[in-house]
Amino acid sequence: MADETPSLQIDTDWKKQAQEEKRKLAEQQKSPPPPTTGGPTVSPSRGAAGEGRDPRAGREIPPASFATLVQGIVTQALFSLGDIAMRGSQPAVDLDLAKHHIDTLSIIEQKTAGNLSADEKRMLDSALYEVRMRYVNVATQYIS
């Protein structure tokens, strides 16, 4: 029996293939992303109307309603008055922005006059009263 050693065959094609893939990937990273259609994107977990879970926070998003609108503006006003701050940051007071949010609530009050249920009117009146009083308290601290 002849002493046969297996011959070693090196496949260099994989190196060429890997280099080609690396080159294509580098080109893709340099080129701008493809243009979008300009329309809103719909997350599969939230549905077309946007209801459902907020995937970033893991909590339910409240349904769109008059109360949600008012509470959102009240929250922005309180944020501007320094009552609410981003996690890990100090509260900041911006009286001009707070006044803008309060004025926005006033416009909503004027434009919806006679069209709100008793509960909605009570909620809006209460929200306006609370943020106005809070504004006066904060403003007197900063002006004095």
C-alpha cells in the first residue's frame, strides 16, 4: 500500500465572497437611506388609529378624548411651571410657555362653549382654575 497523504485544498472563493459582501455593506452605509413615502408609519402593535400599547414605555396609551386633550395641555403647563421634570433633571420654569398653555386652554374653553357635557365643562373649568392659581403662585415667587 502506498503511503497516500490527503492533499490539502484551500478554497479561496470564500475570501473573495466575504470581501465582496464587506464592500457592498460599506457602500450601503455610505449611501443615504431610501426615500420614504412621506406618510405616517404604523406600528404593527398599535394599529392604524394609534391605540394600544406604547412599545417604548410598556404602558397603555389612553384613547383620544376631550379629557385627554385637556390633561395633556395641563401637563405641559405644569411642566413649564416646574412642577414636573424629566427623570434625572432639575425642574425648569418658563412662565411665558406656561402662559401660552393656559391661554390655549382658555381658547378651548371659548371655542367649545355650549358644546360640552356637564362633566367636560366641570373638568375644563377645574383644570383652568388649578393651572391659573399655580401660575400666580410661581410667578409671584419669581417676580418678587
